[in-house]
Amino acid sequence: MSDIRTVASAATANPARQHMIYDANRKSTGVAYLLWFFLGGFGAHRFYLGQTGTAVTQLLLLLLGWIPMFVGWIALGIWLFVDLFLILPELAVTVQELDSMSTSVPVDAPWTAPDAAAWDGQTLEDKYLNAYLGAVGIPRTGRSPVRDSSASGRESNTA
């Protein structure tokens, strides 16, 4: 099993690959809580968060907890209750690891399409903004006033 950081270090030269690795390793809060709720006794939420050691321990407590007069199941129940509050901090650690691996690409670097024929001159941010404004019913044409250096916002009064 490969660590996020070792896979990401090989992809730092290629921002597109690095973004795909980031998306593949990103974890969802909703999925983690659903796994906790439905399959928590099996340790599924811990497997999902990448904590295989404690996940195997929870699985063994579920399977073998009945042997010492059900004490293992009581301990597992308490552990699952505590996990209810530990899922968010664990996700925060995962997000920090993913963010630290993506720091090699500048945040304000312009996006360019891999195929020049497919690129229509808009940055990815402009495309997302156009898609969002179109979804809420606001038509938007042209470039962003922040990026358009010709639009100064002042009227020139020449007589």
C-alpha cells in the first residue's frame, strides 16, 4: 500500500496528475459517517480513513468480543461512540496531508488545457464562474473585469 506523500512526490512535475491523485485520495465526511453508522462495528469507517490497524482491531473485537463474556462488545460500543467525535479531526488530518502535497503548484497559476485546439481562451476559473452563473440564471458574457485590463471602470470625458 502506498502512502499519499510517496505517490504525490512522483507527480509533482505534472500538475494534472497531482490533481487526479488529490481527487482520488480526498475523503468525504458524509461517506465516513455513513460507514460509521451502518458498518461501524466492522471498522469500515476506519478502513475508509486509512487507519487499517485500528480498523482490524475493531473488526476483531466484533468477531471475538463475545468470548470474554461480551466485554469486547461493550468496549467496541464505547469506541464507536468515541469515533462519532473523532471522524472530523481525522478527516482534517487527511485534508492537511493532501494540501501539503499540493503546495508545489502555485495557487494562482493559470490553467491551460492540455490540447490547444480544445482551449477557447478562458481560464478554468472563468469556466466555473460562467457555469455557476448560468445555473442560477444569470447570463454572463465576456471576460472578468478583474482580469480584463482594458476595462477600467472610469468614463473618459474628452470634449
